[in-house]
Amino acid sequence: MSLLLAMTGWHVEDWRARFAALLPDMPVVILGEPFDRRSVHYVASWKHPEGSLSGLPNLAAVFSLGAGVDHLFADTRLPEVPIARVVDPDLTTRMSEYVVLHCLRYLRQQPRYDRQQREAIWDDDRNQPAARSVRVGIMGLGELGQDAARKLKVMGFDVAGWSRSPRTIDGLVTFSGSEGMVDFLGRTDILVSLLPLTPDTRGLIDAKLLAGLAQGGRLGGPFLINAGRGRLQVEADILAALDAGTLKGATLDVFETEPLPAESPLWSHPAVTVTPHNAAMSEPEAVATLIAAQIRRLEAGAPLEHVVDPARGY
Ligand code: NDP
Ligand code: OXD
């Protein structure tokens, strides 16, 4: 019985060593090296090549090495076995750090002071909005969205959230579905996207959505932070809104195409901050520990945790 590591873009050796230490009785085999396909009971995947998991007759479960599972559902030949994803405090904390950092950056006008420093301008602007006067709207109120909302509230922001199904969360103004979208956007100065990529969310952050954001708030116009998935956003529409001045700035960790192509205008746009899809990286020690515990649970006859629903796509 073995665990197959099937990943692209990450250093497989870090993961092999970690899993081998955590599961000393289970051989760890690597996609791309020779292995007996009948021996594989478990797969841990990050963007495995299309079709590479078919023909594993004893496969019992697939683990995403990240919180998102769109990379799994992109495989049209994905085996029909239970799929579990990462829900882990290490990853969640990293994402909340990213969201709080960039909301504070906009609140405290840091991009402007960076510019002023480059030009040696001392402009002691006295217009300093309070966090309580800035409305943050979080799209996606799951594991990551709820934690980010809690931490933004600690910083004093006026926080609301939007989800697919109605949610009641202590201390949070919530909206849901297409019927809640207009009111949600209309009270949002900083839009934070922590949505999964599904057929329903693809292309959601487009010209129409951006046009619905609050104008005239305390930051002088709306900002966007997307750390969900790149294909949630229409990059041409974001650039057009920035150039029209209806969007004041965008911080993007994820992109329609990754790595972000060298010719993308996002790289050099003065109102755009680019980070290389690492808002919340999967740290091998934390994530391998979680997956090893899941495998031990299954081997002991206990149910798998953090299982995703293929019909919903997350
Ligand atoms: P969860 O599954 O816990 O939460 C997803 C949230 O999105 C839920 O609130 C869900 O609504 C909502 N949602 C899903 N579809 C829709 C829709 N059509 N309309 C409105 N709301 C919708 O996921 P996580 O919070 O753990 O992770 C979210 C995403 O963050 C991941 O899927 C991944 O894409 C991204 N991510 C990015 C990382 C990075 O480094 N940039 C790192 C980790 C994750 P409901 O509550 O009704 O179910
Ligand atoms: C994830 C990611 O889904 O890193 O965990 O994008």
C-alpha cells in the first residue's frame, strides 16, 4: 500500500521526506518515477497532469495539497473517489496575514507614501480615515473568509461578507447569492475575494461587479484584493476600471494565467500590486501532518474530514 505524490511546480523532495517521516510504514512513490500502480491507495496532488491518476485500481482517496480543489476538477479523467482538501490553521493564518496586511496598506495609504518616498516628497496629509469608517467586503465566508473577517474586525474595520448560501456569523453583516450582491457591493470600499473557482464563480470579478462597488467612501474610491483564484477575475476589466479611476487600486495574488506572463500590463501598472500566488502557501510540515493524520483515520476505519462536494466544485 503506497502514497503517490503527484505535483507540478513544487519541490517534490520536500514533500517526500516529510511524508516518509510521518508515515514510516507506507512507501511514498512519485509520479514520473517507476512505481506499481496497483500499490497506490492514496494520492496527494497539486496540479497533477491530466489523466495521470487514472488506472490506479486500489485508489481510496485523493488529497489536495492546497485548500483549493479546482486543479483536481480540471482533470476530466479524475477517478471517482473521495477528495479531501487542506483545512489547517497554518494556511488559514497565512491568508489572514495577507488580507490584513493589504487592507491596512490601503487604509494607511502606503502605496502613496512609497511613491512619495521615491520622489522625496514630504506631504504630511492630515486626511487619515479611521478603520471603522472603511467598509471591507469579503467574498467567500468559508474557512479563510471567516478567519480574515475576524482579524479585520480586531483591527477595527467595518466588515461584511458574501457567500453562496445564507450565513449567520456573530458580529458580521452577511449577504448571499445573486440577490444579495448589489447591496453587498454597494457598501464595499475594499473588496476581498477568497472564493473558490467553480463554474459559478469563473469570471465573476468583471466590469459589472466592479461598477457596483461603493464610490465616494472614505478611501476616495474602491480597492480590490484577490487571493482566491485568477480565473475569478477578468483582468482586462480590472485594468479598464483602474484606468477610468472607478477602481483605485488592486492587489492580486492570483492570475488568469500563472506564472503571470512577462508581457502582462499588470506588472507595471502603478495601481497594481502583484504577488506570486503565495498569499497562503502550503507549508509541507503542516500540510503533510494533516494528510498523514487523514490517512491514519481512514486506515482506522474513521471517516475522512474536509471532503469536497464534486457537484458544488468546492
Ligand atoms: P471554503 O470552501 O471553506 O469556502 C468557500 C466560500 O466561498 C464559502 O463561503 C462559499 O459559500 C463561498 N462560495 C462558493 N461558491 C460561491 C458562489 N457561487 N457565490 C458565492 N459564494 C460562493 O474555502 P476556503 O475558505 O478554505 O478557501 C477559499 C479559496 O481560497 C480556495 O478555494 C482557493 O481557491 C483560495 N486559496 C488561495 C490561496 C492563495 O495562496 N492565493 C491559498 C489557499 C486558498 P457557502 O458558505 O455558501 O458554502
Ligand atoms: C491553495 C493555494 O489552494 O495555495 O491552497 O492556492
